[in-house]
Amino acid sequence: MKLSIIIPVYNEKNTINEIINRVKNVQVFDCEKEIIIVNDGSKDGTIINGFNVLNHEKNLGKGAAIKTGLKQVTGDLVLIQDADLEYSPDDYVNLLNAYNFQSPIIYGSRNLNRKNRGYLFYSFGGKFLTKLFNIVYKTNLTDINTGFKLFRTDVIKDAHLSEDGFEFCEEVTAKVIKMGYKIKEVPINYYPRKFSEGKKIRLRHGPLALWAIIKYKLIER
């Protein structure tokens, strides 16, 4: 089995080469790894060594970077890995252990492991969005905005993603639920960073995520 790991990158000069090394070195059973890096218009001097990198001339957003990466995927499974150090590749095994044909979508939930939750307000915001999502889509998820998502490749490609920003999380979750799939969650470790260390999410992203939850309930696939 081949695991394609998409790493969207925006202004991560201090972490990108470290996360690449960790992804390269982590053991994923007997899976072959394909690492796909998308530099989403970084302006901080981010340099990525030793890989062919897909480049956006300007910053388009995390969702846009993932969509660009998906066009190059050749693996059986797709895993999204942020370019910071908040999510550890050591947890890949937790997601892969939970994967099977009946469970082709695995989310690594920060809320199933309550250590290191980061900014209280943002933690509350993520829980609120997840709660709202559960009400609207009649699900029982704990962390729709996790940065660790594993999909069977045909599932995520069939979702026909359109969002360019962080609301990718709400869109893809809504669409796969409407496609009839169930999402399995497993606990992961989380190492939150501060805004001074480059954290990207801002208050303005909340209303966009909220609208995405409602929008994808109202429109057809």
C-alpha cells in the first residue's frame, strides 16, 4: 500500500525541513511513502531542500494547496500533514491502525487526548464548530478541524473540493458524510504553538467555517 502525504506550506521557514525529516523517517508499517509538498506563496524565505515542490506564486490558502497536491497523488491513501510541528508524524500509526475498507476515513482527534490544548478561546471555537456540525449533520464527531486527516484516495477525490481556505475542514467533512461515509476518530498528540511562533488561524476564519457548515448542508454534492 502506498501512502501519499500532502504537506501545505506557508511561511514555515523555521519548521518545514524538520517536519520533512520526521515524515521521511517515521515508520508506517510496510507502506511506501509519497511526500507531496505545496509551497503556498511563502514570503518568509522558506527553503525546502531535497524535494520537487509544487509552488503557488501567491498565497491561495490551505484548501487550495491541498487541492494542488491531490492532483499529484498516486497513493492508495492520502494523509494531510501541516508544515508546523503541532502534529507529530509519530501518530501516523494510530490513524493507519484504525483504517480498513469499512473505515476509509480516519481523523486524529485532539479532543480525545486532552493534553496541550493551546489557546482556550480557539479550543472553545473548534469545539463549538464541531458541536454545530454534529447537530446539522447528525454525527458524533469530536474534532472536525484537526490537521490530521487520512482518506482512501478515491474518497477524497470524489468529494470534488472547492474551498481554498481553512474551511476545507468543514467542506470535506460535510461532503464525505453526505456521500454516506462514516468518520472514525482516534486520539493523537498535539503540540500547540503560539502566534509568535507562526500560528496562522485567526478569528476571521470562524465565520467562514460556520458558513461552510451551513452551505454544504443546503447544496447538493
